[in-house]
Amino acid sequence: MLYSYKYPRPALSVDCVVFGLDDKETLKILLIQRRNSPFKDKWALPGGFMRMDKDESLEDAARRELHEEAGVENIFLEQLYTFGSKNRDPREWVASVAYYALVNLSEHSLRAATDASEAQWFSTTDLPDLAFDHQEIVDKAIERLRNKVRYQPIGFELLPKKFTFSQLQKLYESILGQKLDKRNFLRKFRSMDLLVDLNEVQGEVHHRPAKLYSFNEKKYEKLKEKGFNFEI
Amino acid sequence: MLYSYKYPRPALSVDCVVFGLDDKETLKILLIQRRNSPFKDKWALPGGFMRMDKDESLEDAARRELHEEAGVENIFLEQLYTFGSKNRDPREWVASVAYYALVNLSEHSLRAATDASEAQWFSTTDLPDLAFDHQEIVDKAIERLRNKVRYQPIGFELLPKKFTFSQLQKLYESILGQKLDKRNFLRKFRSMDLLVDLNEVQGEVHHRPAKLYSFNEKKYEKLKEKGFNFEI
DNA sequence: GCAAAAGTGTTCACCGTACACCCATGC
DNA sequence: GCATGGGTGTACGGTGAACACTTTTGC
């Protein structure tokens, strides 16, 4: 069966840039190895075509693809940009609505870790050649994340429930691509009244254990709406 | 002739939120009165369907629609967001890539002004009922503009070549929806080294004439790339 | 005791903010 | 001379930025 329209129309797809942190708080992106042409065997962003039969919105489609291709669910997801150059797909004109996602890697890495030939995490500073215009999409996503970090809290979505100050700092350093001053960073965060001191320390480290913190979720959500100015 | 595809696909359109300033430096938006159903006679954003036969990109399509429907050309245009709810168009599923534009109204108001029944400027604070989900698009565009103003220079695109300080200030007040302190605003702008004192004064006013300024274009473009922090 | 990371204060410069009066012009 | 908007400076508080040493733990 074929679907016919009076005028030709481009295909519509969604692609997702999924950010996660590894155990060294390095920023990583989830990529999928393509099994079909074009760009067979190349690494690409998880994503796929909109399926009208599924009665889903753009964001639903993004979530579905992430679930199917990478096994991640219930994550922070936000629209990034729509890429519509005519030649970005060699087959035909495909406009793609790109999303970016933040996931807590320690809780969501299952599929990607167990089936390494299909999905794999790559450091943002050391990505392979990507299919289509996906490098451009990744660049835009990183830029967005760098900007976002300056006026909204992030971290909640990327870090485990309990975390240390240095994990938080390394997260910011990883996103911003620059070293930060420990004391200034600490003071800034303390002044936001965003962290809860759990009165616990981490275990299993070969040095002085650090105190553990969690986010004050209410305050976190409020700051997300209201925004702030995080200059570093 | 019909165009057929193996899977159904949504239609793709572009819509534009065109901002301009009137002679009182009030922020306005350009709307078009629809001549066809659905939403016949309602006001709507200029826009239309992607035409694959025209070999145009998304942004090209946005520019084409603006030219055809409102007679504006060569303007600042930036992608805003893609709206894809299934029921946003009663006819069928139409995903729309929204753009927003900044125009110098004194140089671009021709078509809209001469054919008032078709295109008209409306104050952002007093918009009519809009067709489709266009109010939502407008809201998002205003929000974007308010944010943008804080980290990038704008004004160049909205103001005439020569302008006074108070025009610039009213522009910012209009976008931000709040009064600003004259002296602080002035100092802030002066410190950016963005304005060129033209050593001219305005004429035809019934009070002390104000000095005229223009933007230092090079500096303007540089600041746009680099960004700044404009706290007010 | 030594390696490794945690934890902790102070000083300075800059900038955002609040605030009020005189000036130049047209009528 | 009066109405209208144009034009100007200062003081205070807050915050970003630079900077180094001691503490705690595991080995």
C-alpha cells in the first residue's frame, strides 16, 4: 500500500543526542552503529522516521527511538533544532527534528553497555566519523548544553542520586571544557541552597572519602523555571 | 499527479514570527488574515507549506513566505522551535518549523501598511485570537527574544540606521516588558563600545533634540558571536 | 610516611543598582 | 515661562576571580 499526496513532501525524522557521564565524570554521547545503508557500519545518533500510524508526537517519537535503540527511558529530553538541508540524506529529502537528552549513565547504561556492537558511549572529545550531518547536530547540542548550564541547574539528570562535590565540579568542567576553581565553584553552589548534605561519606576509595550530597529537588525545579546566572 | 510513499508522512510547514518596532518603539508582530479555511478570516502567522519543487531549505522557505505574504526581504531570521502536535491543524498532521525575524519596520513596513486587510502589525501586548496554535508560537518567540537580549546584542535589526538613546532604551523596555534606569542603561551600552556617536541631532521634535547614534557593525557582529552578559 | 584527594578564607577589582537635578529646545 | 524629553555622577553592596595550605584516609 502506498500513501499519496497532491504535493511531494519531505520525510520527517527525529534524532537524539544523548549525554551521559562515565565514572570519571567525562561527558559522553551515545551512538549507534548503522546496520543498513546509507552509511552502513558508520556511527550515528539514535533516531528514526516519524511513524504516523503510531499516533505519536515528535517528542514521543524521540523517546520511542531511544527506548528501542538504546534501552533508555524516563529521561530529560528537550528539542534542540530542526535540520532540513536538502542533501543531508543521500536517499531523499529528510528533515530531522533533533532532541538532546541527559541521562544518569549509571542507571541507564544497560543496553548500551551490554550490546557494544550496536550502541556505545563515546567521549565528546573523541568522537568517530559520524553519518549524515550528525557531527553538526552534536556540535549544536554541546553548544546548547554549555549555554544552558549558565542559566539553569543541570546535574540532577546526569549524576547519581548521591554524589560528591568533586563529581559535580568535574561535570561542569566536562561540559564547559575548562578547569574551574574548587573553592569558588563550591561557594557558588552553596549559595544557591540547592544541595542537601546527606551526612554520609563515600566508601571504597583509596584516599580521604568525600561527603555525599543530593539535590534539593523542589529548589531544583524552581530554579529551573526561574533560571539564574551562573557565571564561571 | 500524486506523490506516493511507502509510509504516511506528515506535512511540513514553516511559520514566522516577525517582530518590528513602531514609531513609539512598541514591539509589534506581523499577522496575516487568512482567506481560506480552516480558520478563515482569523489572524495567523505568515507561513506555508514546504515546496519540494522549489529546491529550497527550511530557511529559504521561511524567507519566501515572508516575501510573498508580507513583502519583507533581507531580514534577520533564526529558527525558533518545531511544533508537531498531531492536532494542531484540523485537516491533517502538519509539523511546523517556526522561525522568528527582526525587521526594521520603517524600512520594511510597505506591504503590510498598504494592504491592511491582508497583513497588519499588532502590538505584542494586544494580539487578536490567532489561528491554529499560533499564540503558543508567539509566546515562545517572545520568550526567546527576552532571553536573547541578555547575551547578544539586538537592535541593529529593529532600529533605523540612525537612532537615539531613548529609542534604544524603549526597544529594550518593550522587549523585556519592564522599565529600565536611563543612566545605568546608558552606561552599560557605552561600556560595550558598540555605538558610534554621529555628531548629529534629530530634527522635527518639539523639545530638545537628542543625539543620533549608529551601531558599530564590526563590533556588533563580533559581540553576536562572542556573546556577553547583559544584566539589567 | 607518603600519596591522593578533600576541605577551607581572604582580598581585590569590577559591576549592577539606586537615586535627582539641570539643560536645551519649541511653543 | 513652561512643558517635554535629553543628558549627566556618585556611593554602596555584591559577586566573580585569584590564590595555598592543612586534613584525612589507604596503602
